[in-house]
Amino acid sequence: MDVSNEKREKFVTKLRQEDYENKELLIKVQQVIKESGNSKEYISKIIKKLNKEQILELRKLYEKDIERLNTKINYDKRKMMSLKSEW
Amino acid sequence: MKKENLENEQMKRKELKSNIIKELSELYYKKNKKEREADKIERDLDKIASKMIESVEEFGDGKQIAHEILECGKDRQYGAIISLLGNKEKKIADTYLGSWYSGDVNEWTLDFYNAAILKLKEMLDGGIEKYREFEEDCLYGDTNKIASAFNMEEEFVNLLVKEGNKSDLNRFMRTMYISKDGEWKEKSCPKRLVSKIFDMVKDAQDKDKKIRFNRNEIMRGFTAIYKCEDLTDKEKEEIEDLYIKAYLDDQIDDTFSKLIIFNVADKLETMKQYIQLYKERDFEKLNEFIEEKTLPEYERKACKLYDQFIEKLQKEDDLTPEKIMAIKENLKITEDLYISYCEETNKSSCLFEFRNAITGLRDFIELDNNEFEKYIEIANNNSRKEAELKLNDATKKGIGNIQITDGDNEYIDRIKERKDDIIGAVGKNNDSLYLKGGKINGKRELGDVKAIVPYYIVGKNGNYICIEEMEMSEEQVKDFNQVEMPDVKEHTYRYRRVDGYYSSTVSDFQINGETYHIKNDDWTNDGTYTVLWKGQDSNYPEEAMGITSSYSEWARCQRGVNNEYVIKLIAQNPRRFAKLIEENQGTQDSCGCFSLSHLESIFKYIAKMPTEEQLEKEEAVEKIAKLANEKERLEDKEVKTEELLKQFEILEKQKGKRVGE
């Protein structure tokens, strides 16, 4: 998703607290954070709009993604090792 | 008889002139230290008097000149005379003026003023022909202005009526003025009225009666009658006749014009009664009469103002004491509306205070103030509710989430003296919430902190805003300071000091993922204090901080604190405290180990830091940024790993084919 700075700002202002219960929107938030270059300033603007539970949900989502990626990478590595060992 | 009067008059004038010359001669000598001949002084006088008479017409108001010369101090007297002279005449006049401090200015001014009057009287002695010549020579023909500047309107009018005609008087009654466009314009009196005045003055002369005459005042009266909508044309005519007669006979004053403009009932009858009362010169009775006649109008105004006020209060959604005052201020023009409270009877009433436009006296009208009181109560209750909400909000947030923005070292406006147990306020307004307490007691414990909220109310005693304060209840104080205390374990720590090894009982606890250690009785030069550090045991003493309950400068007077209260403080402010310890690391006291702080000061310091909630969010930003970066890194790694795996699989396939071949 190619989001300009202006669009990102508009996105933040439109955020409503109840929207964060919607997982799809949390994913969109992750994408927008990535587009901003993971900027702390931008993340801070988003965090200001959230309460404790919602910040926790976002963290959990990141942690799950990291776990999933680590699992995938490890799986691919093991597969490569097994192919290597057969040669 | 008349001839005798004339001769007497001539003698008086001669005497006056002679006195003037004598005085000026003395003034001249005082200033110049030499004599000046009488005939030369007379010539000087004539030049100056002529110039003064000539210049008067250029000014806006003849009476203003008379006022400055006859009723003002030295500066304005001098200024008035000089403003009527040309350069040549100024030089001459100044030769007669010595020191200001000797009172010469007053003498000097009156000499020239009286000389001008004598000159005008001489002109009038020449009869109507001489007068008409004089009028012809005037710049604008505004002889009335000249007459009023020298308080001679009666003399001029008497001549015009005795020897002149109604046309002469008509010209005398007009005035010239400068309009907004900067042009000279003429304002005249209706011929019908001039005719009436002429006849009445003639009548007075025939009866050998003195008249009083002031053109401006007379015209004010006529204008007031003309503009009066309550009178019919016939009634206006009747009042005009009564007015002129009363004025010329000196039996009425300027209050007539004010009263006739005022909204009173039975106007014609009222004005007739007024004229009759004024004749009797019983001013107390006259004031009572005016007050009685004007009161209904003021009562009407009072009710109108009150209704306007209540209407505006009704429209306000969220009424506060400040809004009530603002609305009152905006309504007030010349009248005042306020509540007066009687301590003895415990009764309040709404008073409308006003100044009577005619008598100039202040008076009160009492109104039924139930509506006003109702709104005051609403506003005060709203203010109290707002204060309650602030306290409830603070209680809910807890001590760790209140940030002091206005320190205790500043005088807080609403509290007139500096109080030692005020920690600070949240904001600089008079109604900002502030914190009190947190003091060390005899048991070396830190007392509870409570929040106090000042709020505005409209006071009983009039229309002022007062400030009252609402404190947290005992229950709220308990909740505000409440915190979940961690489990505390103990262990014995053996450590090395410069003078050998020691063992101490150390308490350990965990708060927000940090491990803390606290011990008592660290000593310095006979004093002891409490020590706190986090992390490993071996972080003591380099990364520790000392806590004392003593304000003394001397090391031997130091005493520690009750550990439980330090643990409670950390539990109330975990992130703030962690930040404080970080800031303290590496700082040392004079004994060279670690910094020493008073427990109260520690609390005041951390109360000014960002709140726990804000620090928590800052932590969250750091964490999420870290996670986001980690995720991005792994996504790149995943792509690369997948690429590599594909390569491996391709190689595997190729290998498989060769084998098959």
C-alpha cells in the first residue's frame, strides 16, 4: 500500500477507539507504520489514540507475526539443511 | 432716577478703569523696574481689549472662555488670554506679567478681561446704531458669542429690545458653528420664539425688572420642548410661554430641560408644578418632587434590565459564576444590579442602583430576586459539580497520574500565603487542582497526599465571586493513595566498605519488572540513612541512592525512613521512580558514595514528571517500534531464505535428472 504522508496523517485523525477491536484495521495500522519507516513520531501519534487494551492487542499482533516468521524461516532452513545432507 | 443710575454707572466704570491702569502700572514696574505712563498703559489696554473682542468669534463657545478666565487656575487663565491675542498684542501683554508665583497672573488676566468689558459697555452706550456698526465689523456677526464670553448677554439684549427691533434680536439669537465637514454654519432660533422673547423682555423693561439671559440655556429648553413627543402643539406653546417668562425672571434653571426630556406622566402638569416649586426655591422639596415624578421611569428601566438579565441567564446552557458576572458586566451601562444581603434578617434582595439623571443623586429600587437567586444557585451548583468531577477524576487516576505543572515555590494566587505542605498545582489558574500533604511525620512515614480543588461561587454578600475549596473525602484520599504493595523478601547481604566487611539485612521486592533492594542504617559521620538500589546486590553502593528523613545539612543529623513508605512510593510511581534512579546514577554526595535526598523532595520531584500513563505510552512506542523493526527484518530474511530454498530445490531437481539419465 503506497500511502503518502498526508494520507497517513488523515488516517491517524480518523481513527476511533472502537475501530481497534477490528483486527483488519490493526493490520492496516501495521502497514501504515511500515510505510512511515517505523517512525517513533508516527507511532506515538497512534498510541495517543489508544487505551491499554488496544496497545496490548497491537503488540500481540506483532509478536504473533514475528513468531510466524521465525517459524517459517526455521522451517525453510531445516529443509535446506536436509537437502544439503542428501547430496 | 434713570439718569442718576447712568451717572453712577459711569462713575463706577471710570473708577474701575483707573484701578485697572493702576494695577497694570504696578505689574509693569514689578517686571521691568521702571515706570510706564498712564496714557501709554491705556493705549496698550485698548489694543489688547480690541483684539480680545475681535478674536472671540473664532472660538467654539463664548462661555468656555469666561469659565477659563473667571473660574480656572493660573495656567488656563493665561492660556485663555493669550489665545485671544495676536503676536503684537501678546508681546505687549507679556510686558506686564512678572513672576507667576506672586499671584500676578490672576490680576493680569482680570485687568485685561475687565478692560474688554468696559470697551463693550462703551460701545453699547453708543446706542443701537453703534451696536449695528459693531455687528457689521464682526467676523461672522455672532455678537452673542462675544456677549457670552464677557458675561454681558443681558446688557446686549436690553439694548436690542429697548432701541432695536425683532430682527436685531433674531440675529443675536443665532449662532455660528463649525460642522463636521469643517464649514461654518448658522443655527437660528425660530422667529416665533424670538418674537415671544422680545415681547417678554420689553414687558420686563416696562416694569423696570431685571432679566436673566443665556442664549444657549434658553435654546436647550426650547429644543427639549420641541422634541417632546408627549405634548400636543398647543401644550408645547403653553409650556414655551411659561418657560421663557420663568427663565427671564431667573425662576428656572437647566434642570427644566432635563426634566422635560425625561419620560414622566402628565408632562404639562408636571412642568407647571416644577416651575411653581422652583419659584419657591425650596430645593429639598424640589428634589423630592423630581424623584417622585421620575421614579416610575426608573422602576420600568429596572424591571427591563432585570428581565434582560434573566433572559440571558436562561439562554446559557452551562451556567457558571464567571458567566453570571460577565453577563452582568455587559448589561451595565450606568445602572447597577446586585444582590444585597442582610446578615441580621438573613434576607437577600435584588437592588437596582441608579443615579437620577436630573438631581444627580444615587438611589435604589428593590426588585423581587427569586429568579436571580435561582440562577445563582444553579451556577454555584454547577461549579461545585465541576469541582467534584475533578476530584473524582483525580481519585480514579491515582497519585501516579497527577502531574504538577506549577511548583510549590511560587505563590499560588488563591492561597495568599506560602504553605509548606502544598506540593504544587496542576495549572496556573486560580481554580486549578492542587496537591497537599506528603510530609514526613514523627514515625518517619510519608503522610498521605490529597487533592484540593478551588472553585468559584457567587457570594451572598453582593455580586462578587468568591473562591471556596473542595477537598477529597477520607475515602477518596484512601483510594487516591491506594496501591498494590509487592511481596517483600529479606536476605542478608555481606558487603565491603573502605574500612572492612559488613553484613546487613536487605529487603527485596519487584515492581513493574524491576528488582529493588532497600536497607536501613547506612551511616555517615554518626548519621544514618536508608539506601535503595535496583538490579544485582553488587550494584550497591555505586548505583544506589540515599534517602533521608532529616532536613539538616549535617551528616551526623541524618536519619533514614520507614522502608514501607519508600516501597509504597515506588509502587505508586513505578516508571517515574525508575527514571529517577536512572537520572541519579553516577551522582555523589559530599561523602563520595551516592546522592542523598529527602523523601519529601523525592516525592515532589517525581510529581512533576510526566504521569505513569504518559510514561507507559512512551514505553509502548519504544516497544512497538522495536517490534515493527524486528518484523521488517524478519520479512526481509524470509524472502531471502525462500529464494535460497528455491535455488536448493532447483539444484535438487537438476541433480535428480542427471542421476536418472
